[in-house]
Amino acid sequence: MYLFVQTFIAILLLSSQTTWLELFSFWDVTPDLVLIWVVYCGVRYSRTAGIGAGIFMGLVQDSLSGGLLGVNTLSKGLIGCFFSILKNKFYVEGMVPIGIFLIFSSIFDGLIFYFSMATILKGEVASSFLYQSLPVFSIFNALVGPLMFFVLDKINGWLQSKNRMPYAEISR
């Protein structure tokens, strides 16, 4: 059941990220729900789960984007690894620490995108991306992230309560 719910969450986040989330854009910037979920997996689960969630979700995003395969996989995988290591060094509870983690992860994700577009793809990326879009993207993720962490914590609490004593009903 636990794996089923996590798969459902991943599908829900990807589908909402690619369809109706643009309705809530601010200066043509939308929050990256996949990035927030990868940071959540890195902070709340094991290192393997954080890295696995990052690589899997990044690969799916790369497949859906039609661009260079590997940019999202690299950034999300590194973010999952980095924050699964950092969770033991910092207390990650409350809005401020979660927001700070999400600001740093958003900046890292944006910089990997910017440098890969500018170097590997030789694409034109507006310089305003670094000083206009990236800060808005980071702050937007930092504002949406704690709410998403709260909801995901509630779902995980519910799942753990269901898995604690699966045979308790039978023994009564």
C-alpha cells in the first residue's frame, strides 16, 4: 500500500505540474512540485529513497520535456542526494528550515538548467533568468513547499498508522 500511495503521489504531482499548475503562475513562473517532492524524499526518507526519487522524477521530466535528456535527472538526483546527506546535519522542521532548503535547491536546479542550456545546448537563455525568474522561482517554491511538506507528512503518518499492526484486527 505504501508503494502504491507514493506512486500515486508522484503521478499526481507530475500531472498537475504539466497541466493545470500554470493557472497559478506568478510572472510566468510556476512552483516545481516535483522538486519539492524530491527534497521531501531526501529529507524524510533514506538516502537511497531520496536519490531514487530524484533520478526517477528527473528522468520522467526529461522524457516529457523533449529537450536534452539528463538535465533534470542530474539536478534532481543531486538534490535528492545532497538533502538526504544534509538532513542529519540540520534540524528540518518548521517553515523556515524547509523554506531555506527549498530556496537552495531551487537555485541549484535553476543554475544546472541555465549552465546546461548555455554551454551544452548553446541555446539562448535570457540573462534576466538569473536575476528575475530564478529568485521568483526560489521564493515561490519556498512558500508552497512547507504546505506540501505538511500534507505529505499527514499522508505518511496515516500510512504508518495503517502499517503498524496489520494483524491487530484478526487477533480480536
